[in-house]
Amino acid sequence: MPGTYNPADVLQALPEVFLASVALIVLVLSFAAPARRGWMETLSIGGVVGTGVLLVWAAVPLFQPGGSPVSVFSGSYLVDKFAIFFKVVFLIATLLVILMSIDYLPLVGVPVGEFYAILLFSTVGMMFIASGGNLLTLYIGLETMSISIYILCGFLKRDQKSNEAALKYLLMGAFSSGVILYGISLLYGLTGALGFEEIAATLATIDLSNPALLLAMVMLTAGFGFKIAIVPFHMYLPDVYEGAPTAVTAFLAVASEAAGVAALLRVFLGAMPHIQVDWTVLFWILAALTMTIGNVVAMAQRNIKRMLAYSSIAHIGYVLIGFVAGAKLGISAVLFYVLVYAFMTAGAFAMVILLQTETVKGDLIEDFAGLGQVKPIAAAAMVIFLLSLTGIPPTAGFVGKFYLFSAAISAGYVWLTLIAVINTAISLFYYMRVAMVMYMGEAPEGLALSSSRPLHAAVAFAVLGTLGIGIFPQWFLKIAQASVFGLLP
């Protein structure tokens, strides 16, 4: 019966319950035994790995022949392949950020226990977004993630740029949350439902030219546009990336963006497939603007965190190409690209942290000068990430763009694909400028890298993912294709 609570439903949400419990334990430990720092890192990593194991346990019946999605808590929480896929991406991103942070946090003076606890709480929010079966659950997950990230951005309390980043993100995030809530209210007023399937069923029976429906679509587009920094809702992002601690910036660029994409797919494909003709035109324009402005402005940046901020804006534009293309080919290309983007972007930010010492901040492109001569292995890793971000074989970035562009051409969006190809050529300029500085620039005297073994492990893991998916993409693509089953109308 609808509205009936079943205690067995909690078992389906066990990954989130487990991770939230670990976050609470880490938070308590940070106050009870602040000097015993090693316990917090170990617990946090164990929490992420344990959650991954629980996800695998939940995924096994879904990926077997005849496996079907599970809906619990009166339809407000979904356990399907789509949710599992994105949750795995979130956990990969969180694990990489924790590895980056183990020796970075003491260097910049960030409270360790509180940081890991809030990071895990943010990940829990993302997981609820991926499993959201109605607008209310998705919104709660979105706010859980966002509030946690506002705090993470402002952890460098004595750094003016960090304070500015947190305040800007808070103000813009609060505004975008209000816009999303207004769009949800309009949809609820039109349909009398919050569940995605119920909304879609009701929209199939009403006049789709209703101005209130169009306004709801625009409001939700603007709200989610702020969350994932689609042009023209991107203004705050470069300042936030620059001011936030670099480990937090990596988390923002990878996990937060992926969560926004998951929310966008759930709402527009799950609740509003009947007006796909209208929102496809809107997102066509937004995709072209986003990747063009992101790439063009990135060329003028000297700060590598700001450059990567505009790069992430451009990559969201590429992701929207698959969203516009639609169908199984386009949406599976979006999921595949989100996974690819997680590895190559996290790796690039890990390299920025690798350069940071007590005397060098490592966030200027010039700080990479001579790296290829002094530390050739580290420079080679950075080149791999840059090549992947550009979309050059044999990296995963090339395969991801190939699938996105193929889906767009198959759907007839040739001009949008042409714009994307031109933007890829533009991106080559600013990515390879970093490579040129590494190999052609003169290394400063006493150039040193972080000796953190967990950070080195994060870089190696990111390199392995970037090259592995690029060389052997078929298995990952099959998983992405399987994960869109049931999401499309």
C-alpha cells in the first residue's frame, strides 16, 4: 500500500545508511580524539570501500538476466542500474579526494576530522540524488550535498579567497535552490504529483502548451544550470575553484558536477519526456554556448585552477550534447563521459596538489615550468590527463567524445557536433600550453614535489583509469548502456 512503511526498505538504502554512520563516527572521533589523525583517514577510506561493496551486493541482482529496478519508501527511493552507476562514480571521486587530502590537509591547516565527515555527508547527499524517485527526495539530496560543499569551500578560514569562494557559492547555491523549488512547485501544481512516473503520466493527459509548464521547465533548467555551471549560470564557478582548497575543488569538479548531471537526467527524462521537443532546443543552445565560452575564456587564464574551472564548464557543454541527442546512444554516452571525466579531472587536480609545498602554492601554470626535466614521470602523468581532457587517443577522453559526437550525428545534430569539434581544437591550445611549460620552461631551483604516498596512489589510479578506459572502452560502454535501461520513456 502507498504510504505504508516497510522496515525491509531500509536494506535497499543500506549503502547510504552505512556511509552516513561512518561520517558520524568520524565526526565524533574528530572531537573525542583529535590527535589520533590516522584513524579518521582509515575510517573514511574504509567507509567508502565498504559502501562500494554494499553497492556491488545491490547491483548483482540488477545486472543479472531478468533483474528489475526496486522502488521502496513509497516510490521515493529507486534502486536501479542508473543509480548504481552514478553512485560508483561518486565513490571513486570521493576515494580519490581522500587520498589527495591525507597529507594536503595538515599542510594548509584544515581540520582533518571535520573535513572527512562533511565530505562523506556530501557524498551521501549525492547518492540520494541518484536514487531519487520523486522531486522531494531529489531536492533533499541536492541540499544535503550543497550545504556540505558550502562548508568545505570555506575551510581555509584565514584565506580571503576561500571565504569569498564559500560566500559566493552559498549565495548562488541558495538562489539556484530557490529557483529549483519554484519549478518543482509549478510541476506539482500542474500535476498534483511528485513522483517522476506520476508526473509524466499526468503530462500525457494535459495541454502541453500551458505557459505554467513552460515556466516550470525554464525554472528547472536555470536551477540545475547553476548547479552544474551551464552558461550563462557559470559566473561564480572560477572564483569558487580558485578560492576553495584544491582537494575541495577536485571534489566540486568531479562529484558535484556528476550529481548535477544525474539530477538533470532524472528530472527531464523521467518526469518531462513529453515536452522533449521543447527542452531539446533549449539545451542545444545552452550546449553550444557552454562549450564555446568555457573554452575561449580558458585560453586567457594563468591560474591553472581557474583554467580547469573554465575547462569543466566546457566539458559540461560536451555532456549536454549527449543529452540533446537523447535515445539510448546519447544518454549512455553521457554516463560514459561522466565516468571518464571523473578520472582525468581528478588526476589533473591531484597534480596541482603534488606541486604544492610549504613555499610553493602550485596553482599557477608557471609553477609547472621544467617539470618534464626534473620529474619526468610526474610530467608524463599530467600530459596524459591533458591529452584526455583535449580528446586525443589513446586516452579515455577521446573515446568519450567519440561516443558523444557519434550519438549527436546519429540524431541529426551535425551543426552541434561541428561546434564541438571546433571547440576541441580550441581546447588544444590551452591544455598543450601547460605541457609546453613543463617541457620547454626552465625549472626553478629546488623544484620539489609532495612526497605523499596516498597522493601518488591517487595520481596512479587516475592514470590507470584514464588509459584503461581509453584502451579497453567496450566493457565500460556496455555498463553505461545497461544503466540507462528504464530511464528512457
